[in-house]
Amino acid sequence: MRLDFSVAVHSLLYLDQNRDRRIASRELAQSLSLNPVMIRNILSLLHKNNYVEGSVGKNGGYRLIKSLEDCNVGELYDLTIPPTISYARFITGDTEELDQADSTEISGNIKETLTDLFTLADEDYRRFYHQFTLADLKEDINHHGYFINKVQGENK
Amino acid sequence: MRLDFSVAVHSLLYLDQNRDRRIASRELAQSLSLNPVMIRNILSLLHKNNYVEGSVGKNGGYRLIKSLEDCNVGELYDLTIPPTISYARFITGDTEELDQADSTEISGNIKETLTDLFTLADEDYRRFYHQFTLADLKEDINHHGYFINKVQGENK
């Protein structure tokens, strides 16, 4: 879910601004205006993937152990929003091989074609995010317009 | 919804293969293995946008009035899956301007940054589809692997 991605990004940026102390999920929840349970799930994922150290609990709290330059936005996207495994529910035509006599050439073959199209488009989409690190995101937060200029400059 | 896009693509390819006659939505529904009501909604959209001529009803049926080369896949994507108007539900931080004393620099500013990131990523995603026409899709249906080779060739 895309909100998970935003939670990860926001949490890591917040931890970066408070590197001198451990941050409890309750404090993060306040900054993100979200339920602490949701924050904890994402922090647990970030912990498992070596972005943060720390623990939940009474004297718990987390600390960021990477530089913002080492936090790739695309990697965070892949972590929080795994690629779609099957496009079957988005695709028309014969999905079962039962009644091939009835199926036209298109109906029998469009599944593979649309799956390739969606898969390649998704790979392309993820490549977009992989261009950036959290240092870029911080730059845009401080000087809004940085992203738009960067991307539109490249497309010229 | 992504299924709408697949329905549009599949319907237009089917109409292309049957240019000599009008096709009823019931016949399309059979090829697409979907409910005729869903087909009719998409055909009505394609009719409004001058892809097909014809009508529903007793002697109704549709006919494609464009060449496959003139049916851009990105335009069909934009038509069936309009861009997200607001990313608010995917974004963390202060969405209301109420309590600025409480908000950190990140919390107050991340909304604009994430909105730009998602918007630029979506534009990039749509550009991917705009590279192709339905003639490319037909080519892949007839010779599966055409898409993968085309895209991977370009990325080399």
C-alpha cells in the first residue's frame, strides 16, 4: 500500500533529524499523524532490513543507522510495495484452458501480452524511484521544487 | 481500474479482427469472459471518444473506425484510468494547517514533496504506455516476446 511507503520515508527522515537520541514509535506517530501500530509495523520492516537499530517496548526506540544518501527511494518503494505477483484479475480473455474451441486467437493469447505490458511498465515505474535517495527528498522538503526541476531538466 | 483498460484493449482488437460486421456487446462479452454490462460501459466510453461507431440495443453493435496504428495505448490508459487527483490518503504528516506549533519541519512540508514525487512517477509511468499503439499489441499477441525484446533492446 502506498501509505506504507510514505510512512517509511517520513519515519526515516524524522530519525535522521534526531540522530542524537532514540525515537519511540509514539513520538513518530505524532509527527506522522498516524496510529502507532502502523508505525511499529513499518519500523519492524525497516529494522529487519538494517535501516534502523533499536526495539519496541518500555525503554524502546529507534535510531537510523544509514546515511540519507544510502537510503535509495526505489529500494524503500520495493520494500514497502512489493511487485504485483499476478495480473490475472486485471486481464480479460480465457484464463482457463478449458474450452479452446470457443476461444479466438486474441482471447487465447492476450493474457501473456497484457502481463508483459504491465510487468514492463511496473519495472519502468520502479526505475523512476530508484533514481533518488532520501537526501534528494530532504533537499526537496527544504527547497520545494527541487524534484520537479531535476526530472523536467532530464526530460528536456 | 486496470481491468477497464484491458477491456478497452481487448474489445478494440476484437473489433479490428471483425471489421466486416457490427459486433454486439454480448459477443464481445463472450470473448472477454466478462459481464456484458461492463463491456457496454467501456464501449460507451470508446464511442464518446470516437474509437467506435454504432449503438446498443436490439440490432445494435459496434464497429472500429480507427486503424490500430492510430490507437495509442497510453491514450487508452489515460481514458480508462484517469490520473489520481489527490494523493492525500497516501501521505503522512500534517494535512491540516491547525497546529503548526506542534509540527516539525518535515511533518509540515513532506506533503508537497511526496505529492510531487508521486505525480512525476505517474507521468513517467504513463509515458511508458504512450510509446505503443494497438498495432504493437497485436504484433505481440501474434509473436509473443515482441514487447520484451522491444523494451529491453531500448534499455541496453
